Amino acid sequence: MVRGDAAAQSVARWRTDIQGLRALAVLLVVLAHAGVPGLGGGVIGVDVFFVISGFLITGLLLAERERSGRISIKRFYARRARRLLPVATVVTAVTLAASYRLQPLSTLRLHVEDAVWSAGFLANVRFAATDSDYWASDALSPFRHYWSLAVEEQFYLLWPLVVGVFLARRARPAVWVALLAAGSLAVAVWHTADSPVQAYYSSPARAYELLIGALVAVSVPVLRELRPWLSTLLAVAGLAGVLGSLALVGPNSALPGWLALAPTLSAAALLAGGAGSQATWVGSLLSRQPLRYLGDISYSLYLWHWPVLVLGPATALGTWPEVRRTTVLLLVVLVLSMLSYHLVERPAMTWQWLQRVPVRALALWPASVAVVLVAASASIALAEAQLESRQQAAVEFARENPDLVRAQEDPDPMVALRAAVRAARAGAPVPGGLDVEGLTEDIWHKHIPTKCQAWWEGTSARLCRFGDADATRTIVLIGDSHAGMWLPAFDVLGKAEGFAVVPMVKHGCSPYDYPQRFRGEDYVECEEFRAWARATVPSLDPTAVVVTARGYHGLRPTEGTSREEAWSAAVTSTLTALSATAPRLLVLSDLPSRPVEAGACVTDPEATLDSCLAADSGTPETDSNVLTQRAAEKIGARYVSVTPLVCHDGGCPVVVGREFVYFDDDHVSHSWARRVAGDLGELLGDGLSGAR
């Protein structure tokens, strides 16, 4: 237990080297998120921040106890409110305004939800429930970084009470803090291995990082007595450990398990070394300008960097070369951070009107939530008003071009498709009344039992029969989700023509023989699924096997081999093996991907059907088709291009009439797949029943 004014001062004294450490941590995070080569491991800056926070907050609590004999929970939360809320609220409101101007309504709605969760310091709960990968391109919410603030505040909801109990019972805080840290570390190791994405955002799993900082804080009286050479050794080892962690940890590393101990223990060593009675040369280095100033504005830097980097490419800067664009965006981050620090953050911390009566600062919490709710509601309302005004333009176009509009309702989907392309090129606006909300359910995998498909961790799937389940003829459909998206069409065909369809589909797993990686690790489950599928196909005695996949998906060729060579070799190897499992082997082409997801495009207030018209060539998927066709023809398999089912005359419309063709940017919708089932059957011809 810490006693005496000297001890209290030793814990709470101002440490300029900590500002330098803050600067180092925030620079690592910002540069990692900016995509600077070699600094992907900069995500450890968040772990360093947690250690610093645990050290400083625990030190302040101990000092308050020594100074006044008690810990005021009300004053503690008032200080946190003044420290966190003003800047966080400003950044949130500005980000919502920018999202309204730069993002389509479908994306804006997601951002609004993220903002509301963030305002309640529950962002980590939100993203743990909705994310598949922190770094995935479809997961770039401008509020994602608020998860770390949520973790901190959830920790500090209880930590002052815990410290108060330790001190009131005259317990040995170092022992109890160490035990709590060990328990949290055990949770982190288990949770990271079991559910890495959820563990990344988990407060119980992250708590040990803050507790390591707290352990240093309660040990300061002992650390003050260390010999100067030992303090220097700790500081040097800590700095080397933080920098060395960059090589150990990558952007896809599983955190906060064992790997996170490297940066957290290193940060703790730096803090411990600086707690000695004499300054170390490492501490002097970290105390220099401009590091100290960057440490001062580190909170604002952290808050601004992510929304600027995420939303910046949607501005006019989006057409600039990446390095130049990123440089400008980082300068924007710096300017915004300096302005918010001097105009918002510092005044809020020093304003006497808030300091004198803690309850006034506590009122910042509901006020912040209210401001965010108003900003969120306003942004949605304005975006919806813009879309409503666009509907009038659609009415005018229909009045002037009745034949084009009517043709898109033709029962023949190919007639309707061709009309949709002509309407787009004639300047048709996006029609009103599109069911964008319902689009979230218009995907193949939501219409079949979960066990009939293999998800990320799966190595096999239940053998389910679609189409005419009682038929004697069986067709096997093998591939990733780009095979699964055609299952609705095969289901319709099977019922009409009397054959059963058995899907062997695994999400994100190409059927072709090349190594894939998932979340930074070798995708072993994919290789096991391929082996299972090939071993199982003969037992079904299929009439035909149909195989397809997303072109080049997850392909990382070995050194000295081009992407094209690796793809051709993998496709040839796979088709050769599959050709021995059935009398007929059919290979479907992939579809061209879209530059913008379907829902995002049609809810962009500036969009037209022409701007949402994707090209039928020039994408990785279409580039791979040429090689896939050559490999199929080389071994005598039948190659079938399915591009005509979604594209015409070089263009691929996002909607036909009011029906979505694409679900997202690269999957055909469930409803469109069923609608073009007959046309798919015509393309296949006798491939499912005749000779190969």
C-alpha cells in the first residue's frame, strides 16, 4: 500500500517522457492505418496507450487517496468527461456531416448506427458483433477506432471502486493487481484462439493491458529506489521492445493474446524506467520537442486520423496517386488535431466553470449523446430528402421513355436486361421504390440451411439435395460463394428438368489448388475442405460436376511465378482431378465485379443508372476467365460463360426495373439467379445430360 505525500507525488508527478511515449504510440497507429510499408505492426500503439492509461489513471487515484483520504467517484467521472467528451463529440458530429456528403444512404445508415454506439462508449460491442475482420475493406467505418475508447471507459467504470476496496482493506495492491492481470491475460489467450475478432474488441481480454500499467503505478515507490543504471536498462529495453514489436506483430496478427505481451510489457518497462529518481537518456529523448507536443495532441490525433483516412478517398483526392493522397490526408489530420486541441480539448480541461462543480461536467455525458443523436437524425433526414427529390426525375424519365421502362418489366429476363442497359445509357435516373433494405436478405446463403454450406472454420458440409431431391440424376456444384450464388438457379432448373443438386460450397475457399490465407494465417480449413469434397464426390455417383470460383481470390503466387501462371496451374490441376469423378465436367466463368456495391450505388444521391452501370471486362474476375477457359478446354471440360446473364453490350446494370441484379459488388442476387435459371439452362445446353 502506498503511503505519504512523497509516495503520492512520485506516482502522480508530471512525466514529460510519457508525452513522448504517447507521441510514439499515436504515430505508430496513424502510420499503420495510413498503410505505410513496413509499419503494419503499428497497431501495437493501441496496446501501448492502454498501458499508459492504466498507469496514469491508477496513479491519479492513488494520489487523490493520499491527498484527501478518499477517492471521489463523482470527481473521477467528471474529469473523464472533461477529458474525453468535448473532442470526441466534435469529431463524431463532423464525421457524420462528412459521411452525409460523401457516402450513399445505405452506408450512411451504418455509419449512423456506429456513431450512436460510439457515443455510448459501446463501439467495441457493436464491432465485435458485426465485424468479420478489422481490416476488411467492407468494414471501414469511420468510427471503428472508437472501440478502444469504449474498452477504456468500460474498464474505468469499475476500476475506481476496485482501487478504493484495495485501499480500504489495506490490501497489498501490487499482488491483487497482478492476479487480476493474470486472469485477464488468461481470458485474452483463450478468447483470441477461440474467436479472434471478438477478442480484439473484448474489454475483459484487453483489461490486462491497462492492469499492467496499473501494476507499474502501484510499484512506483519501489521503482523510485532503483539504481540509475537499472532504471536506464529498463527504459532502453522498453523502447527496444516497443520498436521490436513492429517486426513481431502484423496487421493481421491475433491480438490481444500472447503477442500483445511484447508491446505491453515493453511499454511497462519504459514507464518503470522513467519512474526512477534520476532521468534516463531514453526519458530525455522522449521529452524533447516535437514529440512532447505530439503527445499533447495525441488524443485529437487518434480521433481524427481514422475518419479522415477512411472518408478522404471519397473526396476529389480519390483520383490522386495513393502516396500523394495519403500525405495530404495526414497533413489534414495534423491540422484538425491542432485546432481541436487548442480550441476544444484544452479549454474543456481548464474551464473553471466545469471544474468547480463536478456535476456540470457529468452533464457532458448526456449532452454528448444528445448532440450525436441530433447529428445522426439530421444526416439521415437530409440524405433521404435528396433521394426523394430524385424520384421525381425518375417519373419524368418514365413519362418521356415509356417503352424503355415497360421493356424492363418484360417476363423474359434477357429482354428486360437489354432494356435496362439501354435505359442507363439514355440517362435514366435510379428509380424510386427500390427495396434496398430487403437487399440484405437477397443472397443465396440466407435461403439454404447453414449446415449445407461450409463457413470459415468448416472443413466439410452436410450433403443436402436441392432441385428434384428424389431424382436419380445428381449434379454436384463445387466452389466458393461464387458457385453458391448460382445454387438458386440450379435449384429451379433441377425441379424443372428432374435432377438433384448437391452443393459443396465453402465461403472464401476457391476449389482450385493454390494456397490461400485467411486473417493472416494459412487457410488450412480450405485445403481440408477441398480434400473432403474430392473424396466425397465419387460416392454420389454424379451425372455431372459443375465448378466455379471467384477469379484470383486470395491468390498469392510463390516467388518466381506470376499470378497468371499460378492460376492456370491451379485450375488445370483441379479440373484434371475432378474430371475423373463424373462423366461430365462443366466450368462456369466468373462474373465481372462492380466498383461500388449495389446498395451503395443506388443510394448515392448523385448516382444515375449509367454511373451504376459496371463494365463487363477489365476486372480481375474477367481477366481470370480467359485462363480458366484455356485450362478447361485443355483437359476437355465444357466451359460456359455466364456473363450474358448479367451483362449486355459491354454493360452490367445494377438493377433491372426494380429488381437487383447484384447483391453486393461481386455476387449475383438470389432473386436474379432464380429469374435467369431458364437462360442458364440454355447456356448449359446438354451439358448436364448429354456427352461432354
